[in-house]
Amino acid sequence: MNLPLDSLPGFGKDSMDAAMKSFGAVSQSVQVIVAETADFSKKSFEHGAETLEKILGAKSLDKAVELQSDYLKSSYESFVAQSQRLSELYADLAKQVFKPLEGFAGKFPAAPFTSQAGN
């Protein structure tokens, strides 16, 4: 089975439309990922600064160690939550990128040039 030559311009237009949709999805998803990362960074920095002020104002070494321990625990938990959120965003990005291209897999024959090999 060969591809009819008159269908090739349609493939070009369809593939360009799919590529543009895919590019739009990438652009939107990257903006969300960047905003999410910037927000996490800002919150993390503020939390660290607040904790440092509390540690410097602590009346005893035990209180300073307790504050630092609480900070490390909450930082770890927020990092894990942020990592899970980003992995979800990246998975959604991959789905959105390939969604416009799904229909092309069935349009091409498995071996488009087999009948021309004998000529």
C-alpha cells in the first residue's frame, strides 16, 4: 500500500496544525511550571529567613536545635510535595504535547515504499 501523492499536502497542513497546537501546549505548560517553581522558591526562602531569625533569637541552645529540626522537617515535606506537583505538571505536559499528534500514527502505512522496491 502506497501513499497517494495527492494526499501529501494534506499531511503537511495537518502536521503543521498539530505541531502548532503542540507548541501552544508546551508554552502554556512551561509557564505554569516556571510560575510554580518561582512561587515555591519564594516561599522556601521566606520560610528559611523566618526560621533563621527565630534561631538567632532563641534563648537556649535546646530551643535553637528544636527550631532547626522543625525547619528541616517542614522543608523536606514541602520539597517532596513540590516534587510530586512538578512531576504531575511534567506528565501533563507530555500528554498535551503528544495529544495533537495522536491521529497521525494510523494515517501512515507500515511499509509505504514496498511496491516500489521491485521497480
